[in-house]
Amino acid sequence: MTRLAFITDLHIGRPDADTYGVDVRANFLNVLEEVRALQPEVLIIGGDICFREPDAEVYAWVRRQLEALPFPTLAIAGNHDEAPLMKEMLGLDSAHTHELFFRHDFDGWPALFLDTSKAACSEAQYEWLERQLAEVGEVLVFLHHPPFAAGVPYMDRNHAFRQSRLVELLGRHPAPLHLFCGHYHVELSVHRRQLNVHITPSLFFQISRQTADFAVDHYRVAWRLIELDGSHLRHELRYREGARLPEV
């Protein structure tokens, strides 16, 4: 059995950043300890490592924490990241200069990692994705954005993925696709024909699905454990209380 750990939307700032009372560094470190105890084959980071803007100092701090783990890390960029800077600072491999997309297979399961950090994909990425899909059957896909509206009013209206082409391309695939993403700061699974989209909560805070305007739902954080056992795919969320900064 192969175990993968998926975390997303870390939103780590510099030590003096005003992160709305959330101790985002503690959340990250606490979850890393939980992940370490389960000894996955790899840790996958789903983007938005940085709080608001891409920050070389934040990437450098994150890299130091990751290098202390006894297993490797794979990562994709979110809308608060900059893929070239992130690749450089985290020491990530990618053949694409300005984007961060690649394939990495796990014990017979093909996995495609997409770069949706601009809320869109480039023509080069679409051409690559089409070639990859032609070679595989059932497949895992990791990306930052859900590829279509997911029923979270604030995010669907203000921060959704902008291109229908991605869904059209994925929708032509004859076998099931299992998409793991973040960005929306909620726990949610959405199924559209053979597309199974699983949104993982943030390590920052979660957003309300009940209001059209921005509102925090709660401050519990979660990560996703994915298990590949032959032809079986299992995954679950592991929640914990979020860490808060001391009041000044």
C-alpha cells in the first residue's frame, strides 16, 4: 500500500505578518508532525504556500522544515505563489521554465500535477495534458483550483478557475479521474460524470458555504491521507484544532 499526504493553502507569512490571529506556522508544523508519524511515501503541497504575495524568505523557511522530513515533497503553485520563484527556493524539478506541471506515478497509479496558479492554464500545459491523458486510464490529478464552480458562493463568484477548456479536456477522458485540490478553504467533494473533485480544507481557516460575502466558517485545519492499494483508492481528512496567536 502506498500512502500520500496532501496539504494545501498554508498561507505562511513572515513572523511579524498579521495573519488574523491564526498561527499559520504552528498549524503547518503541527500537521507535519502528524504526517511524519504515518510515514507516507511523499508529502504533496497543493499551493498557496505564501500568505499573500510570493516571498523568498517564506519559501526558504518552508524548505528547511521539509528537508527535516524522512520522505520527499512534491508541490504545485497556488494563486498566492509564483511558480518560478517557488521552484528555485524549494529546489523543485520541472522542465517548464515559467510553470510548474509534471507527472509522477505512484505504484501503478499515474498522477498529473497541474499549474493553475494564474486561474488558467497555458497552451503549452494543455498540449502536455492532452498527451498525458492519451497514455493513461484511471488517473490522479493534483491542482490548486477546482476546475468548475463547486457551490461555495464567495469563491465561485470571486476566485474561480477561469477556463472551461480544462473541464472539456478532462471530460473527454474515458476513465475515472480523481482530482485533489484546495483553494476554496472548505471540505467538499463534487462529482461530474467521471470527474471526482475532492477539495481539501486549508491550514489557515475555512470559508463559509452559506454566504455570498466572505465569512470565516471555522478555524479547524485538515490534511488529506490518500491510500493506494492495488486498484483501490481510499482517502480521508484528518482534522485538528487550529493554532491561535497570543493576544497582544
